[in-house]
Amino acid sequence: MRAGLIGYPFAGKTTLFQAVNPIEANSDLASVPVPDERFEKLCEAVQPKKRTYATVELQDDAVRLPGHGGAKPSEFAEAARKFDLLIHVIREFDDPAVPFHDAPNPSRDYHSVFSELVLADLQLAENRLEKLAKSQDAKSPGKRDYLENQLFQRLAHSLADGCTIREIELDETEQEIVESYRFLTAKPLITAINCAENNLNTPSELEKQLAASNLPVFRLCAAIEQEIASLPEHERQPFFEQIGIERSAAESMIQAVYQALGLITFFTAGEKETRAWPLRKGSTALKAAATIHTDIAKGFIRAEVVHYKDFDKIGDVKECYRQNLMRLEGKDYVVQDGDIINIRNKS
Ligand SMILES: Nc1nc2c(ncn2[C@@H]2O[C@H](COP(=O)(O)OP(=O)(O)O)[C@@H](O)[C@H]2O)c(=O)[nH]1
Ligand SMILES: [Mg+2]
């Protein structure tokens, strides 16, 4: 699962990337730890030798936008298709020290990238429809080409009206087809407005509109985020209070990326290693076991499950076992976000 930062030059992509990834600052691809207060509490209780966070893969400068750096629309689309989620960083801050081509205009930048995404999908749908026009199968109900033809007509129609594929209702088969073509407007899109330091609390019209449509949007100052990231842990909270925010916006954004990717977290609470594992929502205990290790899945007997909210009441995993708050679940159990799991296995 990989998220890509996109946006015009000088929007603040690299600054934001470094803020969420202070360790591997020299690479443009990073495994970013997903902040999780539950995990912190669990680690405090277990005191493991090693703690391993769930991560999301984040790519800086994921694509070159058409018209910038000489990228053609087709190159842009091809590059963007590789990602499971896109984060559009938009420049709102104005700073004479930072060179740029035009005065900042978040709404213009949002809509111009949005149009590129829609156009790329329309092109893809139309190319496919052209091929399907020559297919005999496309005329026979029940055949895959027939289904695709119907679906792509619908998609092309909506895209031409400026709608995203996310907004179109699709059944499971249609969803599968859409995923296999990696349409850009079917992917989750997160908007990050990079504002001036003194403007963190004034949402723009664009943000209000996006929020009203339930689209994920973050107002942050990348420069401050980078500063926060460089602070030692104990200095962060006073800093947040000083500038009137509850937690780092970049951290909230990473949590939103994780959720938009359809991931939940289960925990393993070992004394050697306590770990937060990402898992696709709806996955079974067997899949969770396979995520830990294929051998553990092969020898699967039962999953011992304590939910985090039960642990949180008691504050001790072993005590949860003693108080019968542990459930034994089989292979087909659907893992819930926050489950603390121990797999009993033959090995
Ligand atoms: N004043 C100010 N400058 C910023 C902010 N974010 C980025 N910059 C500066 O803008 C320039 C471009 O930022 P960068 O992250 O490299 O943009 P990118 O081209 O999108 O990767 C750099 O000189 C940054 O230091 C911000 O929030 N405030
Ligand atoms: Mg950059």
C-alpha cells in the first residue's frame, strides 16, 4: 500500500515528507510510522524490548504534473496509477523568499489537478471503449467485455460531467474491474493545504467546500510540522499548546491516509516485541496470522483475542486473561480494529 505526494513545485511536498519521516530524510520513499495512542499505552504496560509501529509507504514527488517539468498527461497518469492513494499538497503560504511561478491560489491548484485526474480517467475509459467497439464479446450479454462496455460507457459519461469514479455506485464486479484498471479518481485523494504559520486557524473556502462534501482535507504549515518533528518528545506537547493545536496535523494526516487505505490495526503484545500490524478491513484471523508469519498461519489452532478497550479498562494484558476477557476465535473470525491477538499454533 503506497501513498504518493503530488502537487506543484514549491507547494511544500518535501518539507511535509521530511516532517513525517525525520529518519530516512535522504530517500524519497519512506515507511512512515502511523501514530496510535492505543499502541503507546499498550507498550507502556508491556514494556517490550522492541516496539514496532504499523507503517504506510509514502513517496515524495510521486508524479510530475502535466505542464510542469515537461511531463505529458499520459506520463503523469501512468506514474499516478502506481499509487493506492494520492495526497495533493497545495501551497497557500506566501513568502518572497520562496521562488514560484504565480501567486498562491489554492482553489486554482486544487481544480487544475482535479481536472487532470478526471481527464486521465476519461482518456482511459475512452481508449478502452474504442477497443471494445471492435469486440464481438462486447455485444453478448454475460461476457466480460459486455460488462466492461456497459460500465465504461457509464464511467465515461460521469467523468465527462466532471464527476469522480469514487462518486459512482458500483457493484462488487464493477468495483473489481475499476480496481484492475487503476483509475485515478477511484483512489482516495487527501488534500493538504500548506498555509502560513500565522494562518493555521482560518479555513479557506476550498477547505469548507471539501469538508462539506466529506472529502479529507488538512490545513497545516509544513514548516511548523518539520519543526515539531525535530523536537524531542517531551517538548512537543507544550509546543502544541503554545500554537493552539492538539496534535501535529501531519500525524493526523498519516492516520487519515491509513484509514483511507482501508487498513485497521491489530496488536501483538510480546515482551520481546510489541507490534502494531496493518490489516485490510474485513480480514480473518487466519490472514492476520499470515501477516505475522506464513508458518504461524500454517499451524493455526486458535486466536486468543482481547480487545483494546478491555485492556484499557484493566491496564494489563495478562490480567485480562485472568478476568476471562480473552476470547478464543477460529480461522474465520473477522479481526476488529484494536484487537490484541495471540495466535496459538502448532510449531
Ligand atoms: N514560509 C514557509 N515556507 C515553506 C513552507 N513549506 C515549505 N516552505 C519552503 O518552500 C520551499 C519549497 O518547499 P518544498 O517542500 O521543497 O516544496 P516541493 O517542491 O513541493 O517539494 C522550501 O524553501 C521550503 O522551505 C511553509 O509552510 N512556510
Ligand atoms: Mg520536493
